[in-house]
Amino acid sequence: MKYSLQTRCIHLEQEQKEADTEHYGAVSFPIYQTATYAHPKLGESTGYDYSRLQNPTRSHLEQVVAKLEYGIDAFALSSGMAAITLLMELFQPGDHFLVEGDLYGGSIRLFNHVNQKNQYQFSYLNFEQDDIEANIQENTKAIYIETPTNPMMHVSDIEKIAKIAKKHNLLFIVDNTFLSPYFQNPLLLGADVVIHSGTKFLGGHNDTLAGFIVTNREDVQERLRFLIKTTGAGLAPFDSWLLLRGIKTLALRMEQAQKNAQEIAEWLAQQKEVKRVIYPGLKSFPQHALMKKQARGFGTMLTFEMGNAEQARVILDHISLIKFAESLGGVETLMTYPTTQTHADVPEEVRLKNGITSATLRLSTGIEDVKDLLADLEQAFSNFK
């Protein structure tokens, strides 16, 4: 029977469990908190040898995430940055990458301060406006995007870029963290690799770190399987179980948080102190139609710009229910100040070019009652009156 996405988030675990072993009828998949495994005899193995290579709980989680993203395999790592770091080991010194200019600051830091040291080359583009093919060089090996981007919510046409990538034999990588597999599946639109910070929506409770790489290409799968056991950043058993638990409520959390985001975005758009609200669910959003075409929802993330830096600080100083914290995708609503948090290591000229000013605020809406969230924003904005 073909189940809905909401049901699959809960019962993919059961489906995969039945394919593994019986587990004594346990409804929750067990945590295999072990570093090593005994062999029956010389030359025989249970299928597991050492938990750096693989662990049953992690293996189970990887299969669940692979199915949610319609990939052939997934790789669970200790953080989102560990996932990107492992992925970059697929390449060689001298390789060139076309990269979205408005990325999470940690990704830019990795590219500029680690990968460039290893002689990787990067060209940062606006994939909405720039001529992609004109920027492809003889040594270009991959295209790397986020869509929507963090924090300015730029949306790239995945199918369009996928056709260009295939034409030029480039690996096409999409960071799908902001929408999660619930709202968007880049592999179905032509991407080769999907990245997730599992810390965010997949975990959903701000209680653990995780990262994922998902692919539908056998050559990439084979290479990454070798690399993950060699570099040793695979996700630990207990953290894997926390992710399995989080995924069961993914659908409920995404639906409720998206409803909250829509109402909050519409409310913010009416406030005279707010210069602009950037949320794909608003009909005024320039790529509203593209989002409807390639995604099943608009997500739970929004960015807004106050009139000046002082006004932004007033909001941050006076929110109460909404927490001033770095991260996103949890059940709690969080407000982030990109200038000093997520994008603190991005050069100021790059931040300003991307539209990130000292008055920019990013909101990750949670699943609280939206009336309470709006009341908290109203009392914070009342300090201007």
C-alpha cells in the first residue's frame, strides 16, 4: 500500500525494521550502544564489525532518511558541517565549484578557510540572476546551492540548474535544510546529492547535532561509504535514535510551524518599523510561483529587516517567549541576528552584497500557539510607540 508522506514519516521506521530483524516486537528501534561486535568464527561476520564503520541504529536511520529523500543511500554524520566536510573529500586540489553567494556562514567559512587552503576554487554566484554556463570553467566539478538560502531566502530553480549540471557533467549538490524532505525533494528534480543539517527539522527538538548526505548515484554512494568509515565522523547510536524519534513528528511540526510563519509574516508586513519581510509564502515574494512549482510548502523560516540596527536590538532585547538563539527547525521559535551569529565570519562586504545588514533578523517559527507568538512580538514592538 502507498502511504501519505505524513504516515511514512512514522512508519518508514517500522518498514525498515521489518527488513532488518524482529527486535522482539519493539515499537521504537533499539539503541545499539556498542563500539565493536563479536564474530561467530573466523571469516564470518554479523554484518557489523566496528561502529565507526557502521552501527545498526545509524544504519536504520540512514535508510529512513534515504527513503524520505528518494535516494539510494544516506550517510548520517556528527553535524551538518561534518556532512559538508565529508562531501568535499570527493574532490581534488584544483577543482572549481560554482556556489550560491548567499549561504549559511559556516559553509562559507569552510569553503574559504579550509577548502581553499587545499587548493579548491570557488566562484560565488546569484543563481537567480547570473549566467551559470558563462561561469563554468574547464576545471569546474560541481554546483552547490541552498534553496531557499540562509538567511535571505533566495530560491533557485532546481530543475533548470540540474539540466545545466548534467549537460556539463557536474555534480549538483542541494542543501535542503530549510525545507526538509517534507516540503522539498531535490533528487526528484534532478539533483545528485542532498545535504541536511539534521540538527534542524529532522531532529526537531534542539537537543542533538547531526548531518546527512543523501544521493541517488551509485558512484557517489560507493565513494562516500569508503570515506565515512575512513574519516570517522559517523553519527553516534544515541544521537541516531534521537533523529529517528524526531522524524516521527516531522509532518506535524512542519505543518504547524508553517502556519505560524505565514501569520507572523503577514503581521510583520503591517508594522511600520519593518522595512521588508522575506517569506516565500507571501504573494509579494518574487519567486512565490517557483516555490509552488518545486516544493510542497513555503517552510517555516522568514527574514525581516528593521529600519535600523538600533530597532533590531530593541526587538532582540524585548522578546520573551521567542528566544534569541542561533539555530532553527526546533519546536521552539527562535530569533537570530545573522550579523553576529550565523554570518559573523562572513566579510562585511559580502554580507552587505547579499542584503544582510545590521538591521536584519531571522525567525525560525516553532509550533507554539501563534496567538502567543504574536503577543510576544506585539509587546516587543510596543517599545517603539
